[in-house]
Amino acid sequence: MAIDLDALRRAPDLEGPNLVAADAADRLVLDLAADALAAAAGVPGAVVVIDDAYGALALAAVDAGAREVRVHQDPITGERALAANARRLGVPESDRPRSLPLSPALVAGARVVLMRLPRSLDRLDEVAATIASDAAPDVRVFAGGRIKHMSLAMNEVLGRRFERVDVSHARQKSRVLVASGIGARPAEPLRPAERRDDRLALTVVAHGGVFAGTSVDIGTRFLLGVLGDAVPDAASAVDLACGSGVVATWLARERPGLVVHASDRSAAAAASAALTAAENGVDDRVRVTRADGLEHLPDASERLVVLNPPFHSDAAVHTGIAAHLFAEAARVLEPGGELWCVWNSHLRYRPLLERTVGPTRQVARNAKFTVTASVR
């Protein structure tokens, strides 16, 4: 492997001393797939890469001779990091991987699939079903991860779609599952899950891997209990880091005529939010965008932003994600506008909110969560 994986960067995602763009699991996938990549070298479209964090797998495949590599990465920041790393390494534009949605077109005719194992079994099943639907019959899937995030259930999920699943030896706390032999092709694409929440009178639709799936997490439920008082005369609102779209859909339903701009960097989340809004009959007023923060909205344009911020960057707990989202909210809020935010109380975000957005008051608090309103 000639490519220097240590030269890769995570930007525009968070960067820091303990946050790497390529790890031991990436290296193990590439080592175990070396012969398969060599056999596929020069064959257009033979190699597909899924859930590659920052481009390590895709760019190494190109370096090994793969051509017309198709890639799907859930976060838009991952796509941008891959593109930036390709430019930084001097990969010719004609050889750069092409990003596609998770769909049959992504995997059509693929003979080698390199991927990182998602933590969510629902996400893994959705990916496996997509591969099994349209990849070449002799496709081999090399799915790697850190052992602490893997489970035997992953073997079972892959085993439902493939005739054989081999498990590699462990190396540097990483392991790879190698799936081969497509079983019966799925009769139709795997549908996202849905569930009715009787307490909220909402139906939640979620693709695999979306935070909380079809459930309403307890932080969001706590926030919704007090959100009726948030800038009641606003003509529009923003659901930042919208996940499955519960907050956006609830706001649109509770306030007839309100337009809600929902955004998430995750492709699965954005697609789920659009489906949740449609299922509940408010898709005409919920506008969903896959975006890094609120890059699609102009400065000082909104009176209300609502946020339940994530605090993980991959496996690492990192406050930089919340800081980025708070700054995006501050930029988009007009003077006097408010950011309503729910957060785990132990994270003590109030000083950061005061500095980044403006004067912050506590709206509600229970044993685990705090809801605050920050005025721009």
C-alpha cells in the first residue's frame, strides 16, 4: 500500500490530537482485501466503498488500481474530507471516487466492497440488503471495525444476506468480517422502519443508523414538553441536527402555517426527516436539507432555532460538535432571536452558550437534562 494514510485529514470535520482520519481497522480491511483489489484493478466500477470515514479506504483502493470507484458516506463532512484528501494527495480528477446515495445504483455490478461496520445493526442490515440486491454474484464484502464496537449479532445480520461470513484474526484491537456468496436477492429494497408514538401522536420514520431510530429519545421528549413557549409568533423555525425529524414535524403540526427548516449532516437522517414529515402530513412546510450545520441559511435570518446537539464524533465524546452547532445557530439568528437547546446537564453547556449565542436562561431541568433559551 503506497498511500500514506497518516497524511489524511478529517477536515472539515473535527480535528484534534486523539482524532485520526485513518485507524487500524482501515489498515486491516485494506490488507485483507489486497488480493481482491488486485484482481479488480482496472475494471471500471468493480470496487465500491461504504461508510468510509474520511477517504482512507476509497483512496487506497484508487492507489491499488481501482477505477470508477463509487462511494457512499453518510455524513456530508465525510464526503468533503474525502474530496479534500484526494486533492491533497494529488489524485487526478478523473480517478477520484464518485459519491452516490445508498441505493442499488451505488453497488450495481460491484465485485469488491470495502466498508466500515456501523454500530447500528439496522444500518448494517440496510447496507447489506443494498449490496445483495444489485452487486455481482461473486462480490466479496470486507467490513472492518474496532472490536469494542463489534458484536456477534453483526455476523448474524450479514449471514441473512450472504451465504458465508468469515471472521479475521484480531489485530490492533480491530477485526474484519468477510461476506461472500449472495443468498436470495431481496424481492424489493429494504423499507425504513416506522413506529407510532401515541404520546406525541406522531409516526416516526427512520433509516438504519439514525439517532434513536423510530423512538423519541428522552431529551427530545423533555424539550417538546416546554417548546410551545418558544418564540410563539415566529413565522419560521429551524430544527438543527434534526435526526429523524421529530422536532420539525411536531413544530409544523402544532403551529399551522409555520415553515420549518430541518437540517442534518447525515444522509440517513435527512432522508428520515423528510419521510417523517410526509407521514404526518406536514411535508409542505418542513424543508429538509443535508448540510454541515446551517450553511444553507443566510446570516441573521431566523427568529427560532431548536437543537438537541450530539456529543459524539465517531466513538469519541467531544464538545467541539456542540460548539460548532452553537456558532451556526448564533450566525443564523436575527437580533433578539432565540436558540432553544436541550442537553445532558453534566455537560454544563450554559457558559459556552452565553459566550457563543448570548444571554441564556434555564427553561426546565430534570434529573438528566436541561433546556435553555439563549437570546442573540
